[in-house]
Amino acid sequence: MSTTPDTDASTSRPSPGHPCPVSKFWELPGDTALCPDLRRRVRTSLAGFTHLVDDAELAACELFANACRHTRSGQEGTVSVSLSGLRTGLV
């Protein structure tokens, strides 16, 4: 099963003391077997947000799995995943 490559919407430099902003979008097949892949993508994308990366990874995977299980996305459809990290440290 193949997935689309990461797409970056922002590549600006971080200001001192703040993580670099992150904007990612993935279109994934609606298959819960992709949760480990999504976890890796979130963890890699949010490397500068060490205080939130565990929670963001868990929340993204829970929402993804729910979309796969409880919508038509899990019936050979796709799930759109959007991830944003702000300079303020919010994800």
C-alpha cells in the first residue's frame, strides 16, 4: 500500500526560543494498519515541539483510527490528515 509524500506549506526560520512552524498534509488510505506510519510522520514533523509530540502523536492516531472505523473512509476510501505547529508552541 503506498501513501503520498509529505507536503510542506511553510518553511520559515524559527525565532529565538521558539520552534519552527510546521504545516503538513497527508492523504492516507483509510486503513488502521497505517497508524504506525502516521505516528512516525507526526513525531518526525514535530521534532521541535518536544513538550507536545507524544500527545499530538496519540491524538492524531486516535482521530485517524476513528475516521477509518466509523466513516466510509475505512471502506477503500482515504483520510485527510492536517498537522500544524505554531511558533507559539501550540500544535
